[in-house]
Amino acid sequence: MKKVEIEIFQGKEHQSKYADINIIIDVIRAFSVSYYAFKNKIREIVLVASEQEALELKKNNEQFVTSGEVNGYKIDSFDFGNSPYEISKSYLERKILIQKTTNGVATTLSSLNAEKVFVTGYVNALNLAKYVKNIIKESNKSNFKINIIASHPTGDEDLACAEYIKKIILEDDFSLKELDCATLYRISNCKAAKKFWDMDNKDFSINDIIMVLNIENSDFVMEVIDDGRIKIKKKVIQSD
């Protein structure tokens, strides 16, 4: 019988040890943006640590578009903010997205200490949990170590998603419907979500929070690779 150890950490300052798999979560909103960018036919996503790095990379290259935020607000020099709704409504086919965010991207760049690295929001969490569960099943290893890193250092939205993924990977006898409902409740009522439900707050769209809560059964997961730059690639899988 295989031994599977899963530890959950929070924030980019975590002290995780090397693992077989790292999963980094940003529900509101970085990796929801990434997910909808791939749905909208982006080719790949490059992760960067700073606005300057993003602009240098984009300079004189029409293939690149930029997306990101500082403290939740769009960076003025970027093409897009950190909005899944905005990304879903834009023409991105065959382009390359450069992403810079306060929590999700920054945490990923400090969480590469694993054989495989994946990122997700809640929208793609079920697919990823099932995919990782299958990796474990097909592995020859008797011991499997997984780190799940909730990128927000204090927020409940990423922690709720981390616990959701952990339960699906480790357990078989549970009600997925009840787990979905409990997780959705925690995310939709967390501190970070409140500004999106506020109709008077024009800086944060209700459309974004609706999209990050919309769990989907897609045919891909998002894997992080290092080919000289840290990138997210769309990895096509067999969906249910």
C-alpha cells in the first residue's frame, strides 16, 4: 500500500521540503485568470517577479500581452488586470501571456522544489486533484510526498481549495457534492471575496467572483515548467 503524505502551507514564505509534487493555489484570482486564458487559446504563460521584467520581455514583441496586479489593482502599464472575466472576453489566440501577481505568481516562483509543479484556482481544482491521484496510482514509488501551497498568506479562499484538493487525493468515501458546497461557501464568504460582491466597488467586478467559483470539467491541467523561463503550460488530460 502506498504512503501518501500531503502538507499544506500558506504564503510565499513557506518552508516546504522537496516533494514529488507541488500544487500552488490562487483562487482570487491569478490562476483563475491563467485557466481562462488557456480556455481562450493562449499559447503559454510566462511568470515574472516584477513589472519591469514583464515590460522588458514584452518590448518589441507583438506576441506578448501582460496581465497582473499590485494589491489587487491593475498595473497601469499592463494590457490586462488580474481579471478572469476580462481575459475570457479578449482575443488571445496563439499569444503568450506574461503574468505578475502579488500572491499566486510570487508563491509559484518560490515553490519550484518538486519533481512536478502545478497551479490551480478552484475552477480547475477537481480536474487537478483527480489527475494527481492518478499519477500516484500509476507511480512505482511506495512513498509519495505532496506540498499544497495556498498562496494567500492568511486568506481562507486558497486554504479552502487546498483542503478540498487534499481530501479528494487522499480519500474515496465522501460526498463530492457536500465537499463542493462547503468549499464554495468558504470561498464566496471569505474576506477577499467581499469587495467583489459590493456593487458600489467599481474596481472589482462581480463577474470575476462568479467565474472563480464556477468549477469546470475541462480537458487540461496547468503545469509549471522551467525552460530558461518559468512558464505555465496547458497539459491536456483525459477528462471524465
